[in-house]
Amino acid sequence: MKAAVLYKPGKPLVLEERNIPKIEKGEALVRVVRTCLCGTDLKIWDGTINTPLPLVPGHEVAGKIVDAVPANDHEKEIIETIKKEYNENVLIYMYIGCNQCYYCRSGEKQLCPRVKRIGFDVDGGFAEYIKVPIINLVPLPNSLDYDAAILADAGETVYRAFKKMPQRPGATIVIMGTGGLGSFAILLAKLLGYQVVTIDVIDEKLLYAKELGSDYIFKAQDKENAVVLADEILRTIGERVYAFIDFVGNAYSQEVAMNVLDKKGYILQIGYSSKETYNRISIQKLVWNEYNILGSVGGSINDLYEVINLVSKRKIKLPVSKIFKLDEINIALQTLKEGKALGRICVSPE
């Protein structure tokens, strides 16, 4: 099979022929049809996130079951159901937990202290085939196409983050950053009845945000003066905001958030950098205004099921703007790095 392999951080992925993975009990072999690219793939690529090398990255994967070796009746039922009712089409839940710790037993494998992540710690979807635990297979409804690969990370992550705050339809929220997660957040926020303000640094992304339904768009121009942008937002919309959804995670976004948030408002922190700290947060403002600052990472497999069901029933058009061939993986990564990707971009081995 063909696979794109990372051998050294910062260097182009190497396209090479590999043996199709051999599966063991409890595993399934999936033919990859679509793998979407995430900002985290850039962190893996440049070495910001330490991963075992060589590695086949790619963690937002959709495909078809080719073979499986169930280890028990439950796994056998999973495979039979997917084959019979879903034409063998699946999304892959990316978190492989230990299945013994508190977090795994409570259904939140993404928080497992011994978690292994597909495309991070084990080979992922930038290849023609991938092997995964059968219990990580999630049926892909016939009403959705393979662009639904975006739901395997961006979708479940945004959905879980929104669940952390009480919903207030009609309120205003700010979405900071309109990459793949931010784009899906606009769609979800509008579905939930929010007025949406979007901030980004790239004009094309702001226009795309408007197409997705954002009510207001603002360009972050002066990174040294976040207060100016915050004042402009408040003058324009005429009210403070209920929530600030941060997909950037730097000092500038923190300062904007602290200057637009209403009392008892929420900062949902999803974007991050290993070098950034919470150094622009006024403790006095935090206490006096009873702000809620919540970190959120990934999602549970139940979150993935729920967001798939939501997208399928409400017929949400997913923000996938371009599909590259697997041979073009390095072009796709460079496109993402340069900020030229609108919504999500994906690769396909087909």
C-alpha cells in the first residue's frame, strides 16, 4: 500500500510502499477513503508535539471495512451491523484507551493517562489502509458522504466544548479563528440559535465565515492592541458576549476575550500552543465577573455518535473546501501552514 511517512520533524513526508497492516484479534482493517487535515497535524509535522517516528500521521479518517477479527460477541455485532446497515462505511474514533482507568470507564478515553492516539502514537490515515481496534469503529450513516471524516476530530471536539456551557439561544458568542474547528463551530452555533461574531487575520477566511453564517466578522490587525478590537466589537454589536470560543490560544485572544465577555460568561479554550500561558487574564476581572474558563480536548466516542446524528438529521453541509490526492500530502500540509485552507482540507488515496 501507499503511505505518507514522517521520518524527521519539519521535513516533507515520504511517500512509500508498505505492506498492508496485519490485523490481530479485536482489530479491523479499513480502506481509507478520506483523511482530513488538522492544525494538530502541523504540530506533529514540525515536532511541536513529540511523536514516535517514523509515523504515518492523520487522525480524521473515514473509510470502508475490508477485514476484521472480532475478539468477542460484542465486536462481532459491531462488524455485522456496520456491514449490514451501513455498507461497511465507518469513521474512526481516534483515542485508544487502556479501558481500565477512571476516564476510560466513564467513557472519556481522550483523558486516559495511557491513551494512544491514532495518527499521533500509532500509524494514522495518510495511507491507503489503516488498522484500528474494532471498538473504535463508528458507523457512517448512508445520508453522509466521506467528508464526514471532519467529525472524527473537529466535529466531536467542538460539539463537546459547546456542551460544557449552558445553552442560551439568542445570545452572542465570539469564535476566534476560522480553521476547520472554527468553521464547524460557526455552523453548530447557528444551529443552536446564537448570534455569531468571528475573528481572524485572513480576509478570505472571514469571507468564508460569512458564507457559513457568521453575523459579524472582524479582522485582527494589530496584535499588540487587542483592546482596540474588543472596543470595536462592542460598539458594533451593542452588547457584551455570552461566550468566547478560542481556537487560537495566545495572549492576544485572551485579552480580546477578557474585554468583550459579559458577567458569568464562558471562555472555552480549545486552541493552544505549548509556549503560551494564561498571562493576560485579570484575576480581579475573573473573580468580580464570575467568568468561567474551561479547557476542552477532543471528545468521547459518545460525543462522536451524537454529532454524527445531529449533522445527519439536520443535513448540515460540512465545511470541506478541497480534497488533495495522497500524493499531494506535502502540498496540502503547506497549504494549511500558510493559512490558505478554507474550512477543512482533506486527502484521498483514491
